[in-house]
Amino acid sequence: METFRRPLKCELSPSETTERRDRLALLYDEWRHAEEERKAAAKRLKEESDLMAKEMDRVSKEVRQGWTLRDVECREIRDDVRRRIDVMRMDTGEVVDSRPMHEHEFQRPLFALEHA
């Protein structure tokens, strides 16, 4: 009759137990480190993904609206007759805002009238 091998339950020797305990401690440390790296990478990827989604939303909105906000050089123009201050775009000359003059804006220094 032929012999063969098969896995069967065997008690660990004290040195085998020590060896496996040391291996388990090492594996646990490596696993914790890998988990920390995985979490940090997942957080970084989520932040990057969120930024991309936010940018896509902004650009998509601009495309739908057909306009975007930009800083444009403007000037305040006094209209003493209407007692208003108009805000004019310097690039197009368009009046983009108008407000009533404040009380302190009604009065102009005397020298300003001489040079007006």
C-alpha cells in the first residue's frame, strides 16, 4: 500500500507559537500602516474628486447661463441733477449700477466747483 500526505491537526511547539506570535505582531503593524495609507489616499482622492465636481458645476453653470463674473474696471459718476451715483464699466461705458447719493455726497468742496 502506498503512503500519502494530508493536512491534519497538530499541536504547535513553543518555538512555533513564538514564531507565529512574532509574525502576527509584524503583520498587524504592516496592516495598520497600510490601513492608514489607504485612508489618507481615500481622503485625498475624495478631496480631489470634490474639487473637480465643484469646478464642473461652476463651468456647467457658466455654459448654461452664457456668462461669468470677472473683475472689471469701473468708475463712479456723480449725477448732481438726479442726486445719484452711477457705476460705469470702463471697458464698455455701460452703467451697471446706480444708487442715491448719501447726505455727505451732496456737498462738494468749493475748489471742486471751480475746477468742475
